Amino acid sequence: MMPHPAVSILLWACLTVAVQSLHPVGLLLTGVPLLLAACALSAARLRMLLRRTRWIMLSLLLIYAYATPGEAVWAQLAEFSPTYEGLLDGMLQLGRLACALAGLAILLTLLSQQQLVSGLYTLAYPLRYVGMSRERIAVRLALTLHYAESVMLDTTVNWRDSVEQMLAPAENKQDSIELHAAPFTLRDGMLLVMSFIPLALVLL
């Protein structure tokens, strides 16, 4: 059985935070199985996420390669050369980002849009104490996910058409939105506590 959607989202969040503190060996031991699992469960979604973030990844690598002090890769270029230390740090950051995207691909494959909204609705429970309506937030989120997914899956248009499509006012074809609140069980609570243990060990 799948855990509660809120637990699944928190598990992904814990994974994303934990991998930021992993060193190369730990990242390799974590990232390879995670990427293999993502390829097996949601290869198409993982490819889409990697394709959508390819320019961010390239920019990240270049920033680290040229902004990190160290030994120049091409000594004849002097300050215009990337450094070995920068390239290593950049590749490490790309590995961490790839792990987060692999976990996100698995999460988005295992959870339907309704389950995802339900999980975020549950996580937004504390907002009621500051006067915010989590029902309204859930409705706005559901509509945003609906139109964002339609744009992202449309690969027939170029980037200019995609931007225009996202900025254009969308017609609301949904008369109502159903929010299914799944029960939070003891097993979900135990799984949530267990997920924080490795996170604490990594961060400490």
C-alpha cells in the first residue's frame, strides 16, 4: 500500500535536503539506485524533467567551474580557464540536483494530481492558525497544476508559443474540484518518523 500523500511528499523533501550534505561516495551510493529506480518507474517523466532543467544544469556547472578558485584546467588561458576544483564541485551539485529530480519523477508518477493536492492540503494544516484558507490554496494549486501540466506536455510548440500560452488567460473548464482527504494512519506516522532519522544522521 502507498503511504499517505503527505508522507510521500515529506519523504521526497527529506531526500532532497539529505542529498545536499552527501559527499561524492555517499552521493554515488544513493544516486545510482535512485536514478535506476526512476528509470524503471518513470523514465519518460525523468527525461522531461532533465530536459526542462538542462539550461539550469549547464549554468550551474559553468558558475562553479569559473567562480571556484583552484588549479586551472588550461593554464595558458589563466583566469579565463575553468578550475578542476570548480568542475568537481559543479558535477557534485549536478549529481545532487539529479537525485532530487529522480525522486520528484518517482513522486509524480506514484501520486495522481488529486493525491498530490490532497497531500499538500494536509501539509498546509498549520496555515489555518494564521488565518489562511488551505481549501482556497488547494483549489488554486489544483488549477495551476492542471494548466502547467497541459503546457509542459505540449511539445509541438516552440518556446515563444509556450510562453505566450502560459501568459494567456486560461478558460476554466472545471465546474468543481473534488478534494479527497486520505486518512492518516499509524503506519504513516511511523514511516514519517523513520524518514527523519537518516536525515538527522546526515545533517549532524
